[in-house]
Amino acid sequence: MKQPYDIVKVLYGSETYFKNCPGFCKLHHKHLTTKQIKQKGCLGKQCKYLDKFEHRYWEIREKRKQLKKGGNLIENKIEYN
């Protein structure tokens, strides 16, 4: 298991810390940053080569999807007495 401050190779030949990478591309054998995932459209294409890591990006994305669907999150509900 990689540590958060290990340096890894990302798409297009650059390097970054492992903590900045929410996913891994099994086709290219490179890590992906959040910006690269958005630019390449991996989620929109439902890419089968994208391997998701435990990362805060996925939690934030899931919360935004819930809010967009109808706001079923507890934080979004307001209860009046």
C-alpha cells in the first residue's frame, strides 16, 4: 500500500503525491488526478479501466449527486418546530 506522500507517475508523464490521486487507469498503468479524470471524461464514459481509491473526491462527488437528485441528505433538510 502506498503512503500519502509517495511520489507516483500520472497520465501525460508528470508526477505528483499519491494523496492527490483518486484513481488509477489500468489501461495506461498510470495514476489519475481529479482534474485528469474530469478532462478525460472517465466517469461519463463509465470507463472499465478506472480503479477508484479511497479518496475524499468520491465522498464529495456522492454528496453532490445526492443533492442534485433531490436533497435527501440530512444536512440539506430543515426541520421547523
